[in-house]
Amino acid sequence: MRTPETNRDAFSVLEEAGEIDNDLAEKLRGWAGFRNVLVHQCANIDHLVSYRAIREHLDELRELGRWAVKKVGGESAD
């Protein structure tokens, strides 16, 4: 696997390596962008939009968590 150039690119690298599918990679790249907004523009965040994004799309992060647990040989923590 190549070394990712950015946090967002890490999900492209995992997709290219066949570790995660395109749909999940695309969603996680979106989360990486969301993270960048939270970190770099925290004074201008619309908290309602942030809350809705987390509430409505948390399953995507859970899916990443399940994948990570499998990769390190642990048990799934649903």
C-alpha cells in the first residue's frame, strides 16, 4: 500500500488496496472533510448541521470501527 498524502487520502489508499469498498471509502472521505472543518473552522460551525450529520450517518463510522477491529483480530463491538 502506498502512504496516504492526507487524512482524506487514507481512505482512498484502503479502497485501492481492496480493504474497503468504494461506497464506504467515499463516505469516509466525506467524514475526513467534516473533521477538517471541525478542526480548522470551529468558530464558524453550524452545530445543528453537525449534530444531524453525526446522528444520521453514525453507521458509517461504526462500519469503519468494525473493519478496524477485524483487522487487528478482535471481536466486533456492535
